[in-house]
Amino acid sequence: MKFSINQSELQNALSVVLKGVASRSTLPILSGIYLEVRGDELTLQTTDLELSVQYTVAALVEEEGRAVVPGKLFADIVKNLSDAAVHVVADEEGAIITCDTASFSIKALNPEDFPGFPHVDTTQKINIPFNRFTSMVRRVARVVSKDESRAILTGVLITLEEHHLKMVATDSYRLAITEAEVPETTAEGFQAVIAGSFLQDIAALPKTDDPVSIALAENQIVVTYQDTKFVNRRLEGNFPNYRQLLPDSHATRVSMPVEHLIGAVKRASLLGQSSSPIKFDINIASQTTQLSTIAQDIGSTQETISCQGEGEDVEIAFNYAYLLDGLSAVGTEEVFLEVQSSLKPGIFKAPEPENFLYLVMPVRIS
């Protein structure tokens, strides 16, 4: 095979497909990138047998063919080349990469050993604008659990309910829910749990006006965006019944400026002990909320911010890292805090039209 392509275009393609390269596999072929040139296109493929990525880009093809090159090495070489035309000549024995005055000769792998790209029969399919998709993912993905022993919690529950796409994530200590309207779709019963890290990889792709297509198969998900296709396993298991955590009422509801609240939480966290919770002392009569924290053998801090609300005076405390995760996902100027009691979860809500809810478990006030 023999082809030429601009360095920046090839680097961009490699940054996408590298997400599918196996990092800890006993099969050397899975650490490679499959290259195939045909017509006027270059197709790159990677897989770790769970996630498969395929990317197609225009190239000047002089000789059709295919090869498998070491993934990380090839990507590192291309990344450090000049922004000029990259010429690649490769077969199953090796590859020669030339750009400007630089030339590399590297060993290659047998393309016959590379797993074929999975062809999946999908049932339901939805399309959503990329910007809307990425904003939803960024609100919920930071809440997924990092504990692999409960794999289902490392994923995001995605459902379609009456033309509204909903994403839900929880790690047992907090819960994030966001939803957005999607264009007309015939998908019914659309529901799947998808790895949070996978969704973040999709959201990190270059932004365009093109939509993201999400299609479901029996145990896989197929995501298509521009000239890139991802096939990944769905997470198996029963996602927690998050609806039973959402209360029907509240004793106190106040609205606070998001920017002021984030600043106050950051200042309260400067005492440096993550085990020291931040206490919210809400006073309805004065329409203020006092934030305070006490760090053993270090000191204490308190700050008062204005609020608007109704209900009962209440004290409730939260882990400050969880607070910052939730508040930084709010895209509006104000945020509502709803509280039942000091021992029940607090709920932060972004006002309409932004559909975002963040529930966080309280820390017992000593």
C-alpha cells in the first residue's frame, strides 16, 4: 500500500482511533492500528475486543492495500512530524513513513491476524445534535463510579421517553439526571447502560454541526459521528431504581447564585481536609445561607451568601468535592437547593429550560 495525507489530518484520525487500541493485551495485534487504502480513502481501525473504532478520511492513494502498524509508535511518529504531506509505504513486513526531511522505518504486523470490524444488526436508533450530546455527557459522566466491582455503576443509563433523551448516573453517594429533547424518532423502548468513559471519549471529539447517531443492538451499542464509527459493549446488569430516591416534596427550597456558591465552596475547601464537610445553615428570615467548615487542628471558616427561598430553617452538610462536581455542571446563573431534613439527600436543580438535577447524600453533622 502507498498513500499520502496531510500530517494534521492523519494526526486527528489517529487521536480518535487510539481510543480503541488495547493497552494491556496478550495479543500483540490488538496494540496495532489497521490501515486500509482503497479508492481515494484511508480507513483506520482499532479494537480491544470490547471497543472497536473505525475512522475514514480522504487520502491520495497511489497503491491500494492494507497493513497493521504499532499503534502508539505510529501515532507518536506522526504527532512529531512537520505539518506537511506524510507519505506511507507499507506491507505486512514493515512501513516507511516520510515527511519533509524525516523518514522512519518500522516493523509491521500481519493484517490477516487483525479482527474484522464487527457488523452489528441494530434495532432502535436516535440522532441528537453533537453539542447537545456533549453537554449532557459532561453533566453526568463525572458522577459515574470508579469501582469496577460494581460495573453497572461505571455506566450511564440512557433512555428515551416521549422524545426526551435522558441520561442518569450514580455512584451511590450522588445522582445526576439530565435530559434534552431529540428530533422526531421512531425508536421505542430505547434503553441502555453505556460506560461513562466511552461516552466521554465521544464527547471529546471535535465539535461540528453534525448529529451523533446512537443505535442499539442486543448487547452492543453503535455510535456514528461524521466518518467515525464506534462499536462498544453495553454494560450488563440492573441499574439502580433511581426514581425512588427522588422525594415528592421538600421542607426548604432556596435559590442561590451559582458563581458565588462555587466560590464560597472553593474557599471553604482551602482548609485542605476532604473529610471535613461543608455545612449549609439556611436562614429563611434573613434570606441567607451560611457556609462553614471546621478542620481538626487546622482551623475553621465561614461565609454568608444571599439566597431567596421559603420553608423552614435547616442545617445540612455535604462533601465539598461532590458539591463542586455538581455545581460546575450547572449552566445557569442560579441554582435551587431543595432539602427535606439534615439527614436526607439535598437536591440541586438548574432552573428551566435547563433540565439538570443533582442529588447528593448529606454528611452527618457532629
